[in-house]
Amino acid sequence: MMNRLLQSVVNGLVRTGNLTVTGPKGKSVHFGDGSGQHVHVAIHTRHAEIAIALDPTLALPEAYMDGEIDIVEGDVFELVRIAFQNMGPAGVEAVWARAIEGIRYGLRRVHQLNNAARSRANVHSHYDLSGELYRLFLDTDMQYSCAYFERPDMTLEEAQEAKKRHLAAKLRMSPQLSVLDIGSGWGGLGLYLARHFDASVLGVTLSTEQHAVSTQRAQSEHLENHVHFELRDYRDLQERFDRIVSVGMFEHVGVNHFQTYFDKAASLLKPDGVMLMHTIGRSGRPVATNAFIRKYIFPGGYIPSMSEILPAIERSGLAVTDVEVLRLHYAETLKAWRERFLANRDKAKALYDERFCRMWEFYLAASEASFRWQDLVVFQIQLTKSNAVLPITRDYIAEAEDDLRGESSDEPSPRRRNRQREDG
């Protein structure tokens, strides 16, 4: 017979869906209303049964990583779909599970004491993995953040190019500006701004792997006189910039350091400058970082709610001039990454091992599901020091995107397609 506690937890969670769970003794129990794709999970050990019952958020992915459970029918994504479609952002509703999540929320400031040394260690654990791993699933420009799907039929490469256009347009870029890229990754955005605007870009990162790759890319494109990538903590900078952009970095700042982040940004931004921050966020109330993600994927990471971001901005003296919430764009990005990773899974296993592949598969699947059926979104927040810096309507954003897209492009822009329909 299946562990009664686990059966009670799953029965209370899975109201819709089509899930079968087989326990270590071979007994199978069905859960849900039978709708949707059937998923069959086999639990091989008593240890996994008890651990999942007590702390499903962490123990389920750990059991999958360690081979203590297998998915006999369906896949990881379909399993987390059933779970996430049935539960709220705070997780499983069992009393003890809520208590564990409450403790995690209470300890979040301890988990996010991201001083300079700890920030470097956190970055090293994820971003200094082999570049070959990331090449297995990212686009050709190595963009490791949410793409922008202007059309549903866009390829990942096209959507990541659209993301860079969208960011540049919101930055109100013009030739020969100085730009700071906080968390510059593999250098794609900094190189894009230098290439299209003759900008003088400083990209800072704490990842030695990303720094090496981005520096080599600048040299190979003969842009080293326009783009400099440095291994520096943004908190150590003293220069001032016309533009500041930060994509996918704020998630690593930690709630203890939000005020430091915006105060520093304010000191680095010129009086007539523009800053754009692109970060994963929550549309709901603050909750603790997912235990699996914090332990295995992004130690020290935290996904903020808007209510946690805005007070720090207000106290810094920066003014919010535009906010856009990208909803399913990251779900589609993660879907593309997951499909590419699975297509190259054998290559990833050759780089690491089966346990790593199971961990990465769960990470990508659960992240996609979080953007589809939980409360994760992306915030793009534009900031200035003066109300007069930017035009008073948002038309300039689409106009700049059209200019970047190029009037000679074979693919007409959304605005040009609309005009063509109106003229026709």
C-alpha cells in the first residue's frame, strides 16, 4: 500500500488531471478527474515516499534527480503541469508543507546575504558551468533571459533579436552614448548596442566563464574599442553613464540589497540618463524562493513582487517612467530551451552525468510551468531622474524598433503590417 500521508497529500492537491502513482510495493493509485494527458510516476523507495509527503517542493525534484522516482508515462513537464495547475503560488496546501514554506520565507533574508564574496560564489555555481552546456539550448547569441515574441511563429533566434530591439528602444538609444550593462552575460546585448549605436559599453559580470567568452566575442568582431567587459561587482563602480541596462541580474541581488542596488544605480546614472531593468517578478504577493531552485540552480536568488521593488526605487530618487509586464514570453522561451536541451540530452550527459541532466530537465520544465500556471512574469521597469528626459507618449518605442528592424527587411514590422491592412 502507498504511504497514507503521501496519498493524502496528493489526493488533496490533484483535483483535476490524470495522474497514477505506483509505490515501492507495486500498488498503484489514481488521482484527479481523468482529464488531460495521463502521467504515471513510479516511486522506487520508501525514503522518497516519506520525503515527498513531508516536503514535496524540494523532495520531488531531488527524488527524480537521484533516480528514486521515474516517470513511466508522460514526462517531467506534464507532471509539473498537473501540480502547478492545481496549487497556488505558495505551494502545497498541507498544513506541514505550509509551515515549512513559512519558515523558508522567514529565513529568506538569511539565505540572501549576498555580499561581494557570496555573490561571486553564487554566480560561479551556475554561470561558470561549461559554456558548451549553454550552447546546447540557448540561441546563437547566447541570450540567457526572456525573449520577446512579437509573433507566435518566431524562432528563438528571432525572438531574442526582438528582445534586444525592445530594450534598445526603451533605452532611447542614440549614437555614441556611454552604457553600463550590469550583469552582461555572454556579451550579446553590449555588442548589439555597440554595433547599432556606436555606443561605449562597459559590461560587468562576476562570471569568469562569461567574461572570457564576451571578451573574445568583442575582439573577434573588432569592437574591443567600443565594448569592455570586466570582472567587477557593480557596487564597486564610480563612473557615470548615459544609459544603464540590467537584464536578468536583479533576481540575484537579494531582498536585503534592493536599496543598495537602486541607490548605486542612481549614483551611476547621469542627470539626463535612462535606466532599464528587466527582471523576473511575481504578479502576486511575496513568497520564498522555490527550495529546489535555491538549493540546486540559483543559490541566493529571489523573485520579487512589485510591492518589494517600488519602495526601494522611490527612496533612491529614481523615477519610474514606464512599466511593462511580459507574461507568457518567458514560458515560450523556456519551452524552446527545454526542447533544445532534450534534443541534446546525450551531449549534456557527456559533459556532466545523468543526475545533472535530470536536475536541468526538472529546472527547465518547472520554470516554464511557473510562467504558464503560477504567478511568474517579467517586469521591464524604465527609470530616469527627470520627467522631461523621455517623450510623453510611448510611440517612440515602436518607432525605434521599426528603425532597428530596418525598412529593407523581408519581414514587415507589426506596425507596417497594420498600416498595410489599413491601406488595403
